[in-house]
Amino acid sequence: MNREQTRAEQGPADRAVAELARTWGAEPDGVWTAPGRVNLIGEHVDYNGGRCLPMALTRVTAAAVRARDDDRVRLASDDPDAEPFEGRLSDLGPGGVTGWAAYAAGVLWALQQAGIEVPGMDLAVSSDVPLGAGLSSSASLECAVGLAAVELAGRPEDPALRQLLVDAAIRAENEVVGAATGGMDQTVAMLAADGAALLIDFRDGSTRPVPLGLAEAGLKLLVIDTRVRHALADGQYGQRRRDCEEAAGILGVSTLGEVTAADVERLTDPRLRARARHVVSEIARVDELVALVRAGRVAECGPLLDASHASLRDDYEVSAVELDTVVAAATAAGALGARMTGGGFGGSAIALVPERAVADVQAAVVAACRERGLTTPVTLAVTSGPAARRLS
């Protein structure tokens, strides 16, 4: 059996353990996992002081780790395109590491900056979260590595620990990787409630689980991976964030989460007005969707997903032809609603689909992409999973 066959038959945890032995000749002290996520609604509002409703997935990144008695850090991934990294704890800050290893190394650096005595370590990771699909493979990597590091450092679990890890993962991505992400992904990876979505309010940092009741309503949440990869560090994401900061400054507030629809109309620059209009309307859609879910009316949420996609496409300008194509095809084939999810410019869409229509929707999005000469998408039905945890 070759390596690729073995990889296909094992889960991320087993693959990470095997990679640790293969690359570094080590047996792990433990294996930790953290989930990818799909955001149901509330896109590009985390860094704007708004509210969003992500859900942790059962797809995870696993980190197999062995502590060392020196300050060396050795990182490996079972992704054949990911080069191993070797360095010292003092080498891990901004500018010290590039590529995939910056996500893992950046968390170790940020934890040191927070006063955690991170040990040297040999580490290997594996993931079944699709890379670049808008399902937060980066945050799942950061949080799996971070949880492993604090446990190996002897830090006991307490109410403040998980928030410390969220903050460290955000700092790693912002300062070491160079992607200006807002914190939603890391928050849900560390704080998710199994079996529910997580309502995150970035005004005050509060979180509340929101059981969706999809199965009871005869519904499935379908993720449609366009297989068009995006990169949040390529400048477009950061430009949207700068647009919002400029708009907030003109309106005299800290974040756009503080303004009303009437305030938005005071902006004279059409681009800034459109960006702000998306943020304000998207926060309102989050509140409407949560109210419907709590009232047992999840089947009525489809139009809110449709409206979110239109806003992201037209006002925020972060969609792509592939995303627009699969969203339109899904709704035409029986989805109650659909929208792009994640940072945009590629990645995935989601569709809220009656169980009886799942096969029709899956076939329709594939056919629509083939007709337009686009990359054939991959579809999967997803359910919510637990937050980051130690497996062994």
C-alpha cells in the first residue's frame, strides 16, 4: 500500500501520528484536534463589531506532538506540498517563518508573548478540512497546535484559557501570517458547542449556542466547494477591512457595528457606502435568522441566505462567478436558500436543502458548472461538531 492509499484510508489523527514518526522519528505525547467551520450567516462582520453565526464542523485538523527538552521546534505536515520547518522558539515571530508553518509557529510565538512557557516540540499535522475552501482550515490548524502547546506547557484548563488561545491564534494570523482576519474562525474553533451553531457578538465578545433543529425540520446543510482556492493574505480581504475602517472613521464610530442604515446613507463615497450597507444589513440578517431558528422556523431562513449572498456579491464585491453559479443552480433545484460562505473570491457556498432535494441540488450545481466550463464542484452535507479538544 503506497502513502496516498494509506492517507485516504486513515483519519487525520492517525495520519498525524504516522507523519510524526515518519518525519521526526517520534511517538506523540498526545494528539489534539480543532474543527473547521462553516459560517451560516454574518459574513465580514467580525472585524466590524457585528454578530455572526458559525458552526464547527466534524472535519478537523489533528496535531500529534511530542515535547522536547530543548528549545527546538520541528514542524511537519502530511501534505506533500508542505515543506517541514526546523527552528528555535526564538525564531517564530513575524518574518521568521513563511508558508503553512507560519500558522503553527505563529501560535507558539503568540503564546510566548502572552507569558506561556511553551516547550520545544516535534509536531506533525494532518487535516480533512479542504484547504482554501472557505471552511477555515487555517484556524483549525492554529487552534489544534495552540491547545497542544498550552497543555504541554502545563497550563490547566480554566475559563480564561480558551479565550487566551483564541487571542493567540488571531494574533498569529494577523501578525505572523499577514492575513487580517477578524476572529470568528478562531472563536468558533475554540468555543463551539457540539450540536449547535455559535452566536458570536463581537461588540462584547459574548457567545451563545444556538441549536438549529435541521434534522427535526427535515433539512440538510449542504456545503458546495467550488474548488477555486482563495488566499486571505493576497490583499483583497485586507482592502475590504480598510474600506470599513475608513467608513467608520468618517461616521465617527469605532466600528460599523455601531451604525444604522440611516447613518450609512451619509457616506458620499459610493464604494464605502456599499461596504457599510453590507455590514449593517448583514448584522440585521443574523438577528432575523437567530429569531426564526429559536421560534422553530428554520425552514423560513432561506430568503435571508439569498439576501446575504446578493449583498456580498453586489455591495461587498467578494463573490466569484463560480460562487454565483452554484448559488443560482442550488436555489433553482430546490434549495430553500443559498449563499457564499467565508472570505470570498472562491471557496465554498452553503445551501439549506430539504432532505428530499439533496440529490437534485448536488446534480444541478455540478451540471451548471460544467455547462459554463468551470471547475466541477464537490458537495457534502455537514453537521455540527465539538470545539478543539485532546483525543489522546
